[in-house]
Amino acid sequence: MAHFAEIDGAGGVLRVLVVGNDQEHRGQEFLANDLGLGGTWVQCSYNATIRKNYPGPGFTYDAGRDAFIAPKPFPSWLLDEATCQWGAPVAPPDNGERYRWDEGTLTWVQS
């Protein structure tokens, strides 16, 4: 089984479907032609072994990075180029307590 994300013209992920075709070009043909869904389909991986992250609606496919990227959770967060995941500009405390990000103060606040 293989997972495929439908991508709109701006790279936005519309939906993810599972098909029996493991080869990308065959899966694309099956979805677009055999099922009559049309559109642009990009193979993805449930365990994120290809294209960095498993997408969902609201994600973006960045063709230059060949990666799916989640929506940016906070304006101050930065994209890690290696993982294509967002991270706070300041590492969270590592003391076993629970914290949440406070965008107003750009700090981690104990929750």
C-alpha cells in the first residue's frame, strides 16, 4: 500500500489517499485516470521515510525541498531545513516539567 497526497496549484495538500500501487508513477496514474480524480498527486509515507513528513490537509508540499511541511504554528518559529519541521527560536527547558510556547513573550511558560 502507498499513500498519496493531492496537491493544489500552490502546493497545498488537499487530502491523502491510500492505494495499492507502490510505484509513484503508477499510483499517480491510478488516482488521476483510473479513479477519475484528476489533480496532482505526490507519494508520501506514513512513517515519513520519504518527503520528510507525513502530510495532512493544511500542509504544503515544497517541491524545491521535496518535502511536506506542516502549517507554521507561531510567527516566530523557524524551519529546520534538515527535518522540515518547525521549532521555537529558543529551546524548551529540559527539567521534566511541562511547558507551552508564549508567542507574546517569545518564551516557554510552565503549564
